[in-house]
Amino acid sequence: MRPSFRKIFLFMRLNRALQLGAGAILALTLSACATISPVAPSHTNILPTAERNQVISSLKYWRASGEAVLSTPKQNENFGFRWKQSPRLQELSIYDPLGRTVARITVEASGAHLETITGEHRQARNLSTLLSMVLHVELPAAELPDWMLGLRGNTSTISNNALGLPNILRSGPWQVHYLQYTPVGGLTMPKLLQANGPDGIALRMAITQWQMGQAE
């Protein structure tokens, strides 16, 4: 009998005492995202928004990592993530609160591939299909890169901050709220964001590290 993909999150519940401590800290940090006001970074040595958007839109290589909380009416899941983007490869790794890689999804021209901590392998045509297997929630995975980068993409802007960066974006039933930005090498990048979707689904992301350009 093929094991369920839900088993990958059983690893998040091992050594429960340690995980509850890590999860509590993360939950407190990210739950604050819902109440803090958007923060604009210093204007010093920061590209104007129009130039910033041009630079980021032209980036072929970038990485973002951090922590996330996925909330539904039934439960919350805390996990770490790392997103790697390049012209030929897209890679999303998901970590449990103890830092173990519970799932890795890679997307190439041949399709999308999933490998879990239990040793399972799956293939699909796109990232969305495999991500829903891991998280058990339908997310607009194709739009996640633009959301993380703070780009409009195919979304519509509801409001901007004083620098012309989005405060709120709308994409179908989803609304993305940008709660804090941070300067990264002359670029203004999202640091805290929350995406509210249908059926009471919410994805809160704290991006703790950016790497723009190809790693040496």
C-alpha cells in the first residue's frame, strides 16, 4: 500500500516538545504580520520603484528562504522554505521546524518532480499539482514567485505604499498583503507578506534571506 503524502508532516510532530517550542516562536512572529503596518525602507541608496521593478523582472537567478504558516479552518502548519529560481530549473524545498527537508519539488522543461523525506517520488506537469499533494491545499503556485518578489505579474493592484510598491494585490479569489519590505543590495524586497484565499485559507511568509543573481 502506497503511503500517504500526509506522512511527510508526521516528521514535524516528532520530538513534539522541541517542535512546539519552535512552532510557538514562529507562530508568534508570523501572527504579528496580521497586525503590523506596512513599513517603507530608507530611501538611501535604494533604486526608485520603476527601476527596481525593471531590475527584478529581468533577474534570471534568485533565491529566497524563510518561514511560513499555512492556516485553514481545521489546522495550521508551520514550515520553512527555500525557493531557487533559474532559467532552466525551479526548486522549492520545504523544511520541518527542526530543519529537515520533508519535500523537494523541482520543475524543469520535462515537468515537475517531487521527492519526500519518506523516499517517495512523484511526477506531474506543474508545480501546483505537486505542492497541493504536499500541503493538502490548493495554492496558486505559478504566481508565488511574483508574490515573493513584489511584482504585479497577472494580478491587479488594490493599493500602493508611498514608494509605489504594492500594499495589496488581488489575483482571483486571493489577496496578497505586503506588511513589511526590506532593502536588499539597493533593491526593496518583501520581508513579510500574507496571502488570504478562499475557504479561510491564509499563507503567511517571512522571507529572512534573499540572494539576487547567480551564486558564485
